[in-house]
Amino acid sequence: MPTGISALPNVQWPYLVILIRLALALVLGLLLGLERERRGKEAGLRTFGFIAMLGALGGSLGESFALLAFTMTGVIAVLLNIQTLRAGAGTELTTSAAMLVTSMAGILCGQGQTITPAAVMVTSTALLAWKERLAGFSMDLTEGELRSALLLAILAIVIYPALPSGAIGPWRIIDPRAAWITVILIASIGFVNYILWKLYGTRGTELSGFFGGLVNSNFTVIEMATRVRESQGRFAAPAYRGILIAIAAMVVRNATLLLILAPVALLDAAGAFVLMLAASAGLVLVSHLRASTEVTRETAEIKLTLPFSLTVALKYGALFLLLHMVGTLMQREYGEAGFYSVTLIGGLLSSASAVAAAASMASQGAISPVVAGNGAVLASLTSIAFSLSFVLRTRHRGLVRRLGFAMLCVAAAGALGLMLGSGLRDVLAPWITAVEVPH
């Protein structure tokens, strides 16, 4: 006899998968809750753990339940603010925003995502933990620095997407986007360096040389040389280390540009860059070991200008575009010799722009990755040689002699790296060819 009661649907619940998602959400919620707990907030470790798991459950059950979980988190945030207002402690807007972010990250975990919610929660925790430092930085921000930041954002977000994609012009050698992305990249490196400089200040000649070398090694050498003249030679030993570290920073910057724009080209030049960096580091270490007998230690104050300006953007863009056009034409007419001659001149003006132009040409197939890597190393060596001309103006024989020898060692290390890389390619060529030939 029928009872009239229908059986409930049997749902196969993926227990292991759901438990993993809940665990990830709980860990991320506890991470942010730990920071709130340390600051003595009403919503702390347990609250954020519950909110993250609530979001994960909602995300696992579907969109309707995810929306319900997020709404419930909003209600909890409202109740929290009502309680703090009644207690006369003001609103908890930051904690409320953190609760909503935690709920959304939990929903993403419940839907099976991992990297995105983890990155969001780690970033959110860092923003909360660095409250004082960020507040102090924003209070010290000048109007000119704010304008520079906005201009950089406009160049990257507004102008770049509007530029035509691919090569244009009668000879098909002008790529506006390639030139503009190089401008953005070089300017961003300088902008990040400026922020680090403002956060940590001047902590010795070595730090000054490194930060200054990331932006412009020649400018840093000029500043160091000026201090040597002003101190009548007393600043020679610290300046020696600062200039070598600026050169090392320039090498790191150029290698990074090559890695981002043409990773394959860096494989051929990696040995030269590593040996140049090792030679610079070794010479600085030897100088440090001898520094115990120095009586005077002064700190170089590199006077960095604004982090970014339209003039700098146009200069880098025009220089890159010119080097790219001339390099392409010279390579078409005179082969590799024409490209190398342009790279030599570009290294005198701006090794970063010369490296970026070489990498861009390699990525477009105008030159081989090997030629681009060699050109990047050549531009770096040219920049090092050009820096020595500024040191000669100090008229300090000891410093000129030491830096001349040091720069010669760094250049020799780069040349050795290129030769070793070439020899390694010749040895591995038969094996690479055998692998590439289909069987």
C-alpha cells in the first residue's frame, strides 16, 4: 500500500574535494583574522575563520547559496559597526571591508579556485599589517609625486590599449606598442626604485649605488664623482664600492629587461651577465674586507628626481623607437655588424633602451636570440666604459686606477661569458639538432 511519501534525492557529495576547499578557506581566513586579533579588534581569529568557511560552503553549494553567504557576511559587518558605535569606539570600516573580502575569497575557494583567493587574502593581510607605513608614506607624498603616479597609470592603462598593434609604416619597422611598453617598463622600474628609496631612505653608499644604478648608472656615477671632488678625495673608498654596486644594478636591470621581453635571448647571454655580476660582487667584497682601516665613512646622498615625468617617457620612447628603426634597417642592409654598431651607440645613450630594442627585435624575428643576447651584453659593456669617463673628472688617481682596473675585470668577465656561451652552443649544437629532427 503506498504511503504517499516520496524518497528524498540521493546526492553524491564529493567529501574529499569539499574538505580540501574548506581547509584552504579556513587557513586564509585565520591568516587575516590573526592580524585583526593582534590589533585587538572585535572580529578576530575565530570570526574570520567562520566567515571564510561560510563563504566556502556557499560557493560549493551554488550561486544562490554563495550570494546568501555574502549577504550574511554583510549583515555581520553591519551589526559589528552598530556595536562599536554604541560603545563609542567609532566605525570599523576597514575590518568590515576585510570581512567582505574574506567572504568572497571563501566563495572562490568553495568554487575550486586556489591561486586567486590566496593572492587576495595575502595581499589584504599585508595591507592591514602595513597600516602605519602606508599611512606615513601617503602623508609624505608630494603633489608632484602624485602627478607622476597618475601619469604613469594613464600611459599604461589609457594610452597603451589605444595604440595600433603590430608594425606600421611603409617599411613595417615601427611598432608603437612595443615602444610604449618599453617606456612603461623602464619607468615602472624607476618608480618602484623611488618608492623603496622613500620608504627606507639613504642607508649607506652601497644602498645609494644600488638604487641609483637601477634607474641610471651613469647618473649615479656622476653623483659619486661629485662627492669625491667635494670631499677632496676622502670619499674615494666608499665611492668605489658605490659605483661598482651601481654597475651591478645596471647589469641586473638589463638582464631583467631581456628576461621579460625576450627570455630566449637571455639564455645565450646569461653566462656573461652572471660573470659580470660575480666580478662586481667580488670586487665589492674585497673592498669591504679592506675597509676596516678606513677612517672616514661618508654616505652618498643621491638626489633622485621625480619618479616619472612626461619628458622622461618621451625621451625613452623616442630613443627606443630610433634604435629599433635604425637597428632594423642596419641589420637588413649590413647584417649583424650593422646591428652591433647601433647597439654600441645606444649603450652610450641608454643601455636600458638599447637592451629593450634588441629584445624587441628578437621577439619579432628581426634578429636571432643569440645576436640579441650579444647586443645586450655589448650595450652593458659600453655603458660601463662610458661611466669611467665621469670618474676621470674627479682627478683622483687612486680612484681612477682602482675603478679602471675593476671595470676592466667586469668587462673581461662579460667577454669570457660570451665566449663560454658560444663554445657551449657549439658543443650542444649536434645534440640540439638531433632532438629537433623528427624521427
